[in-house]
Amino acid sequence: MKPIRISHPQVYPFQDFAGPGTSNIEDGQLRSWQSEASDLPGLVACKGRFTEEICFNQITLEKHPELPDCFPDNFRFEISQDGQVWEPILRESDFRHQGKEQLSWNFPLITAKYIKFLFIRDKQIEDGYVAAFGAFRVMVSGIVDIQVSGELDRLWVKDNLIDQRKDYGWSSPLRSRKEEEFIRLDLGSVNRVGEIRLLSRDVEDPLFPEGFHISYSEDNITWHHLLEESGFLAEPGQWYRWRFLPLNIRYIQLTISESSRTREGKFLSQIIEVELFASADPVEKQDRSMPAEPIPHASVLRSGIVRLALDGEARDGVVVQGSDRRLRDATTDFKGIVELASDGEDRENIVVQGNDRRLKPASEDLPGIVRLARNGEERALHAVQANDDRLKYASEEKAGLVELAADAEDRVGVAVQGSDSRLKYSTEKNPGIIRLAPAGSNRPSEAVQGSDPRLRDASTETKGIMRFARAGESESETAVQGSDPRLRAATEETPGIVELASDGETRNGVVVQGSDSRLKSATAEDSGIVKLAPEGSSLSGHVVQSTDPRLHDARKPLPHEHEYAPIEHDFSSHAGTIRVESSMGESFASVSPPPVDHAPVQGVNQSSGAGLAGRSQGDGVVGYGELTGMLGLSRQGEGVRGAGGSGPGGRFLSESFYSLVAGGHDDRGFPVSDLGLWVRGISRFSGTIYAGKSGDPLVAPVAAFFTIRQNEVLGAGDLLVATNEEGVLARCSEKGSRKAIGIIVEKAAVVLNPPAGYLPEEHSRGGLQKPEGMELVAFSGPVYLRVSAEGGKIEPGDALIASYQPGCCEKASDSDPATAIVAKALGYHEKGEGRILALLSL
């Protein structure tokens, strides 16, 4: 069958239309049909025949003008080539047609000579059960929507592209500079388009686009390039077509990159008509010698890029359609996108309706959204009403929201009123919030008034907050004034705060002045603070000067009979102690011999012996320092080595901190390795072992290295399971798997069975490198693991099992066995995938 034009709408007339009822047909067009009345509902089939085999992609139905409520709810369309063998194409169950006057169904282009409308007659009227519908059309839908970048004026509009007139078409706006224009067409459904035609304007200069390209799409999301023309020259009034292998197309766009130029130099593009031609579904073709063509658009009849599910079909590998009854509006009788609860029903997984009695206004007798308490009622789970006596205004006789106290009442549990006499202004006779004291009163529990004479300014005659002393007065409980002569500056003649002594005066009670001659520098001739004795004199009351010759040793050396020590002699010949004191300490921050100026004593041995040795009945060598008591350095060997006979090789103690710190970063600037402590042989711990870094999140599991199956793409938090290969793990993808081994982690507090070569046997400053083909897998302790919300919202304490999502866990249900539990959740997760903290329980 040759391709047909699908860009323009075309309605096919019926040759005849038969069914058990009354038909209204005019010029091959079915205007309405009504079935015969029946006492019982039943199945009815209406058949239509065309003069020849036709191609169509749309069916439209209207409601009966007089019996709109008798439109069937359950029906099916079938097609046939010979009237004997029928093929279902569309089916509707519980079809919701309220509020719609015309109904239409679009689908890929198909061929048929016969069409059947099969439905259930179940609408009851006075005469019985009937069914009725209005106009029934089988047609080519044509282009259902056109979008353009712009239009020239009201005559050159987009609708002209498919009006089949040749005097006007579409024209782009007249532009002064080059801009991209487009025409986008929507066919309403996916069809197998194989030809595009464009008509140029029949004038001397047709202004047909000179450069353009055509692209297509099935979903208006993903677009594909179809063809391109550049430097295209068009003749006036000429049709041009482009053919290609049929493609699944619903949207097609003509993008104009090079518009024609008018005589004034403006840019303009004009197209008079557009036509699209398509082929029917390839299953309809009888010529099997044709080469393979692209996969057709999917339908319930046959698979395309997907296979569409029938209404209500739940088979694997099919796609649910938007018209599926499971997506319809729900009722209490039929489940739709949700299942609605009956009034008062509290079954799980159903939705409460807005008219549920539990949501109605509540009363004291019948609960609604809440349960109302009666007046004064104190029952749990009951809401207090606004007219409850306990909420009314309180008085002294009746309690309300509170209980009011009578005037001056001091009973527990009552509220003091604003009119209470205890809150009024106070006087000396009548107390208020306080009791005011009369002038001069010193009774307890009374407040002194601002007018009390004790608070007035004091003078020498009148006492106020205190009493001032007169000049020179020394009476008790009086305050000395700043003008008192006893506070003035003192002289030798007039005493002030003190009395000054004259030069050389030795009277009691006077102060020696700084200018007194007795305080001047002393010489041998003049006395000062002391009297200096002349050199060699022995006068009493005089101080011997440091230049006195009697302070010099003027004795002559006398001969001695013992031998002097040789210049080179054994240090052991000396008895006593050696103390070398100095102030030095040239800094250095490398593992190398210390500089000469670093310590006052250095022992340098050019051979293999020790540079310094100590031997004692107690401690052989003792070092004390404010920074480090003993520092050992070695470029190739150990910094410090201790060896014992029957005792330990080393013992470390601290008064208030860790007895031993190994590894980490040194504050002296020495380069350090990431390796901390290597213990050879059996180890014994008498106290608690703490693993993990202080302050880090609660992630310190026990883990081991395992071999991972090849080509697995893994990450931290993935759940691993055992495989058929011994010792080899893989990412879990089975829900509730009981073969779970552990979770991939980046680090752990305890790592068991490290692989060969993972830990260095010799010195190394580099970090540890993960072995190729292996992962660190935690099997005990807290870890971060990947979770999915497929099993429901996850809360702390929920049991987790393996999920369908590869490497993920999900919330366990009550039916899941205990052996499938992987961990206990320690965090929250509501939707999608994520990572939460959990405690492994493998």
C-alpha cells in the first residue's frame, strides 16, 4: 500500500453500519446510534464497513444528543480485513466520560476494511437497558498543533500551512538582520513518516528559505537530525519533496537558518503548504522482501520500542498506559491510583476520604476529627471545648481558667487580682505593695522614703546620710571634709597630712624630707646616708670602702714540694664530680647528629662503640629536660633501644598522661610516617582498649580484606554477599539475601588478616595502599551503609535487609526472617537512596 497523506485531516465514510438498534447515517457519516431496549444488560456489537481498505490513526466518538448518559463505560474497538477474523486494537474499562462531549483515541497508522465497536449495554431507563452514542468517525487526525517562531501579519499565519489554498501560506516576520526561524508540527501520535513536501509561493521571487534543516522526535524531548539543505534555490509555485526510510515520528521541526532577502535587504521566508506522508504499521505489509525498517511505535497490539500493557495487565516486561484503570480516580468500590476507605474503615494501605465521619465536626456524643469533653470532664484523649467552665472568666466565687484570690487573701493556688489592696500605693499609715517608714524610723520591714532627713545633704551642723567633722575635729562617727587643714600640703612651719622635719632634725613624729643632707651621697670627707672610712683607717661608725688596700691579698707566693699533673692525663685520676654549665642550644629539626653548639657536653666516638656510656648500681643514664627527658636519633637504625635480661626491655610511666604515645605528627618538626606501632609476638592488655580517633563520627568497625569479583563497580557503603567462588564477594542485588557478608568501608578500628605486602616490613613514610582487586569489608560495629526507601521510611532501631537496588539495604517487614537482617538503623531516611549510620548485626 502506498503512503498516505497524514498532515491533513480526512474522515472516511462508511459504506454501511449495522448493529441491533437504530442508526442515523447521512452521506456515509454516522450521526447517532441507539440500541434496542432490553430487559437484561448484555454485549452489543456494531460493525462498520468501508468501500475499500483504508489507513487511519484516530477514532472519535460523541455522546448521543438525547441520551448522553447512555454512553457505554466498557467497550472495545476491533478491526478486520475480511470481516471474518477480528483484531482488538483499543479497550476501555470503567471509562470516565463525564463532562466530555467528544472523545478521541490516537494511535499509529493502521489499515482495515471493517471496524467493530463492541460494548456492554448496561444503562437502565424506563424501557429497559439501552446504550447510545453520537457521531462515530474513523479518520486520519492530521496535524493537531503548529508552533512557529513568528508571523508576518494576520494574512500570513501558521494555519495556512494545511488549508490547501495556494494564495496564502505562512511567512516569517520581516527582519532587518538574520535570525533563526522554525515551524514545529505535532501529528498527535507516532506514525511511520517517510516523505515531506513543501510548496513555494507562485510569484517571481518566492522567498523560499535558502538554508534549513529538518529534525524529528517521538516525545518532544529527544530530537534527531533528519536532513539539511543549504543554498537551496526554489522555483515559483513548485512542490518539493524529500523521501527517506519510514521513521517513527510524532513531532517534526523545520529550522530555517538562512532566510531569503528582499530587494530592500530585509530577511523573509515564506512557505505556502506542508504535506507529510506515512506508511501503515509494517505488520500490515505483505511484501516480506522489503529490508528491515525501524521498530514501530508500541501499542497493545504489538511491541515497539516497548510493549504496552492491556488495561489492568500486571505481566512483567510491559508498560502501564495512562488510561489503565489502576490509574483512574479511586472509589470505595473500585481501586484506582489509591484505594479509598469506607466511612470509618481503619484498614492499612487505604486512604481516608474527606467525607469520612472521623473528619466531621465532633460533638460530646459522637467523635469526629477529635473527641470533645463534656463540661468539666477530665478524661484522657478528649478535647476541652471553648464553652467549658474551666475556660470562662474567673471570679472570687467561681474558678475559671484560674481561681481569683479575695482582697489580701494569701491562700496557695489563687491568683492575686489587680484591685488587691496589697498592690495599691503605700503610705505611712496604710501599707501597699510595701510599708513606708516614717521619717527617722528604723523599724525592720519598712522602706525608707526619699524625703527622710537621713537622706538629705549633710553639713557640720546638720546630720544627713552622715555628719561632717569641723576643721580639726576628731570626734567619732564624723566624716573629715576635703577642706580640713589636716589634709593640706605640709611644710616645715605648718603641718598638714604629716609634719615635715627640718634639715638634720631628729625629733619624733616628723618626716625626713628628700632634700635632707643625711640622704646625700657619702664621701670620706662629707657624711651622707653613711660615713666612709679613709683608706687604712679603723674609725668606729665608718664604712670601709671597696678600694681599701686591706681588701687586697698582697702576700707573695711561696714554693711547694708536690708535682704538677701532666698536660695529658687519665680523667679517672680525678676524684669528685664534674659539672659543666653553659647557655647554648642551637636548634635543629632533622634526624641527624646535633650541632656542636647544641649541648655543653658531647661524646664523639669515631668507631662503632657508644658515644656516651653510664654504669651504676641504680640508673645507668638519667636525662631531665623541660621539653624532653631523653631524645634518641638515628638515621638508619632505632632512635632508642632498650633491652632487659629478666626484666622488660622498656617501661614508660606518666604522672597524668598516656604512658606511651606512638606515631602521629611531632611538634618538633621531625618528618614522621603514618605507621604508628608494631608489636611482635604475644601481646597482653590489662585495661580497656579504645579504637578509633577521638571526636570522629561513630564509625569504628571490625573489618577484613576480601577479594572482589572482577568488573564490579563498588563504593563505600555497598552491601556485599558471598559468591560461588570461594573467598570472592560481589555486590548484593537480591532482596532479603541471607548471604550478606559485610559493608565496604574506607577505614576501620580493627583490620583482620591484612594481605601480604599491605604492611611494610622496612621503613616507609608513605600511607598504606589498598591491594588491587580487594576491598576492606566491615562485618561488625557501626558503619555508614547505603539504603533505599523502597521498604518504607527508615527510623532508628529499624531492622535492615538487602534491597533490590544493588548494594542497598531497606527496611525489613514483619514477614522477613531474622536470618536476613543485616543491620539495625541508627539514623533516618525517608525517600530515594542515601547513606545512614547503622550497627551491623550479621
